Amino acid sequence: MKKYVVIVVSIILLLVCLPVFGSCASDDSPIRIHIRANSDGKEDQAVKYIVRDEVVEYLSPLLGRARSREEAYRIISASLGGIEKTATEKLKSCGFDYTAKAKMNYELFPDRDYGDVTYAAGYYDALIVELGTGTGGNWWCVAYPPLCFYGSDGEEFGYSSIIAELLGL
């Protein structure tokens, strides 16, 4: 009887702890990217898109080397300091006195269509980039598979790029 209690408790702990201590997603689950503006003010919303472009430019060559979801997750996690630095430097160059914070988190997202690709509402691993307080409107996309990223030579990594479409590339 004691053995069964230990097994049940272990399974419950595993289910509770995985979202906190590591990725719960399967190998085919996307990794989202979420950039949260400092506020809903016009300037904060505008700089969010400028920072987005810098973060995408920073991550594109790195994620272009990822051949699996697990590898992309490791690359993003190892790049959090560089992402924060890139975003903060862009904020400063645009005259803002707040900084950016980057982290990996397991968060709830609504349904989202990317052309022919649809992701159902649910929890996903995500790169979260908070600008200042991070309480303003946000922008999000998919970092892996790369729906938002291009290589340094402009070659597409995998899927159509939402950013490229927005920028008319």
C-alpha cells in the first residue's frame, strides 16, 4: 500500500512541478514570443515594435541554426542576457529611461492563426520580453517553428514570416 501512495504522490508532484521547473511541451509544441509594452501610451506602443524588430534581428541567426524545438529552447534560454541588452539598448537609443527584462515562461495564449497555421488556445513555452513595467498592450508570434524569423541573408527559416509581411518584405 505504501508503494502505491509514493507512486501517486510522485506523479502528482511531477505534474505540478513541471510547469514551474521546465518545459511541459511536446517536441512539436511551438515556442511563442511575447513582447509586452511599458504602457498603452502611444510612445510606449510605438517603441514596442522598434524593440521587436531588434529582438527578431538578434534572434534570427541564432534560431536559424536550431534543428529541433529542444535546441531552439536552449538557444533562447542561453540568449536571455543578450536579448535584454539588445532591447534595453534600443530603448535607450530611442530616449526611454526604462529597461527590458527577458525570461522563458509557460503561459496561456488564446487561439491564433498564422496564415495556414493555427495554434489552439493553451499553455505554451514563451520568450517573454517586458519593456519597463510590461503592463501595456503586447505583440506576439512564434519563435519556433520560426514564423517570425529570417536568416541574416534574408532566407526564410521554415514558415512564412509575419514580420516580413508587415514590413512588406
